[in-house]
Amino acid sequence: MSARCLDSVWPLVLLVMMVGGQEVIAGGPTGDAAHGTRSYDDYERPQVCRSCHDDLFQQWSQSMMSQAFTHDWDEIEYFQLAVPHAEKDEVVAGVKHGCNGCHAPTAFLAGDTPPQRPDKNTRANESVHCDHCHTITGFEGDVPYNFNWVTKPGRVKQGPKPGLVSPHHDTVENEFLRTGDFCGTCHNEMSPYGVWVKSTHLEWKEGPYFAQGVQCQDCHMPKAPGRSAKMGEEGMIAQHLFHGAHDPGKLNGAIEMRMNPLEREIPYDAAAVIKVQLFNGKCGHKVPSGSVEDRIMWLHVTATDSQGKTWHLRVDPKGFEGEKYTIAADALAYQDMGIARDDPDFEGVQRDGVGMEEMDIGDRIFRMPYFDPQGRMTIQQWNTKSLGVDYRIGPRETKVETFTWELPDEIAEGRVTVQAALNYQRLVKPVADFLDVPEEESRIQVINTATTWFEVYE
């Protein structure tokens, strides 16, 4: 969801771009000021594109781009939390319209906000569709964020390649579509309180991949041989599946893991020290990224002795400020959900999901907590006034976690096997259960595992 700071002033812009040797002029308001300035009829339906771009249409139709408005959690968050909250607090009133700037942009431009729910099957259900992206000519300002794209609907479609001819529309080459800045117009978000609550593009731009010229599209729209249209020529085509946080194939192995004991042979009355190394060698941004307020990734370590008895190991604290939010605990949070539900005394739900499936007290959590104006941890990005410690794993960063375990009296002599699992949920489970979000959104995805061993002797 997206919400522009309410005190921002977004002037009319006149953007002149040299695209494929042609001068393309795009004018008009951007961001919040673009609300209601267009019509649904200005944009073609995705089904029109399907007639020629059959393969790319099918790819898009199973991607999250095609579900940005209809996806279960997005629907619940918008209609059950964001809209009623916006109607009660004028500081965040803009989210009632602004969320749609990225989740249902044509509805936003048409002024159809809030749209009817997805079961009404209005054009808001088109979500982020073909004609929206391919009529964007650039963005207004210095930083792409909060849907500050410039749109120019019509017969001319913006494309990443030169010299393409279509019987249905004109095509011009626009280098902007090949850049990460194109993605940043929605994958950066500032809350009404001036806090960066989504910064995937900024994380990439500050990291090593941007410096090497690797763009977002290189990983999330990888090229493969094919045709972009039925009548098109064979070539290298950017795939339109937009693999990301909802794709198990993208998540598998996103973080590499190794582990080792400090000593291989340990007397039964001593302590074992286990070190786990986690390396982000795959992602060009921090992990987790995007909707960081919702997402949770944690390290769960167990030890099993030679007779099959298993114990859970707790991480050694490092002592940095705000660390308590990165170690699993039986604590309450998310009390500001009570605003939308007319329950000022709402006590919240469990912060981490301790005891629910594969999380225990003392597991290490990789997250950045968001705080509401009252200083309470929130999953409502539009209500975020401050951020806590950023304990995520950056691109090409390695974090090392240590587990010091005083061996229990009942441990058996012989080999002890230590196992680590790095688990991930797109939405913390207590919130999902409280709001009746389908189980798929809080299902655990195992990112990676590692195993080591040591011997216990008398």
C-alpha cells in the first residue's frame, strides 16, 4: 500500500524525454495530485494485450502484479484496516486513495477509490496491468517513490527495445523501463509521517549490484529466448513472472547457511558453542525487504543427542540497542489494529508467534520493527512514525550468530547433531490468525538449513 505525505505539494510537470530518437512529451500531475485525473477508458484491458502477447499475458496473470488488488492479504489489510483507519485519523486519511496508486493504479487515476471489493469484479481487479506499465514515461522528482510515475496513455506504448512495429499500437523505445528507478516508483514508500516504510529500490541503489550496473529487472524479469508477441521475431525476452517474496523458487536458498562447533569434543559437564553463518549472496537488497512490517525471518536451532532426545538452543545476545525486537519472545504488539476495529482497549496479539509451529523463545529474528505514534510496534505501514533497529541481512553481507549451550545433565554420551533452519513468513502468524487471513500468507517457507555435530564424553 502507498500513502504520500499529506503536506507534500506535487506540481504539474512537463517531462521531455529522448526516446528512440523521438521526443516524447508527458505532462500532468503525479502522485496524490493524479487522483481522478484520468478515466478507465484511457487504458486498455489486459485481455486486449492477450490477443497478441499471449505468453507474456499468461506469465503476468499468475504473477503478484496481476493480484496487487485482489490478493487476500492486500484486500483484508486495505478494507479492514487502512480504509477505516483513514476515516478516523486525518493524518493518514490519504491512504484511502493512495494505497491504490500502486495496488490498483487505473482505479486511482479514475478516482474510483476506495474501489469495490474484488468479488465485484470491477476494473480495479486489473491491479498493475500491461497498459499501465507500458504508458509510463518516467517519474517526477529526484527519487522514485509513492507512485510518482508519469503516465501518458494512448496509442503510443513505451518499450525497452528499439524498432518494434505493431499493427495495434505504436511503440517507442524508453530506456527508463530498463532501470530500477522504474520499479522504485512503487517499491519505495514513505509514510505520512515521513518515514521510509518500503525501500527495496533504495537498498538496491546503496548496494553492490547497482554499482555494477545490475538492475532489478535482471533478477526479477530475467531474459530468455522467445517472442514477445505472436508476430514478433525470436529474441531475448524479459520474462513477466516478476518472481519475488511470494515465489518459493526465489526464496529457496536466498540466504546461504553454514554452521560449526567451537570444539568437536566436549566433556559432559561443559558448554557447547555453536556458530551459524548466514550469507546473502543472492539478493540485491536486504532480506527481508518490501513489506518489512509484515514479514518475519528467524533462525531456529536444535540439538539431538545419541539417544534421540532434542533440545532447543537460544541465541547469544549481542547487546546492541533495540535487540529485544530481534529475539523471539512472548510479547504483545500491533495494538493500533484496534483503531480500525473501534477497540481503543485492544491489547494486541503476540508479536512473533512463539509456540506456533517452528518458533521458540530465544530464536534470532531478522527484521526491522516499525513503531506507531505511540511507540508501539505496528504492521500498519501508513501508521509508522519511527523505525527500530535494522537487523536484516544486506546484499553480500554475512551475519554470524552464536549459541552457547550448557550441556544438560541428562545428555547421552556420543554424537550430538545440531540442526539450524532459517524460516520465513510473509505475514506474522498471530496477525494472520487474528484477521482470518488465509493460511497461505503465514505458511512457513524454509529458506535454508544447515547441520553440524560434536561429541560428548565423560
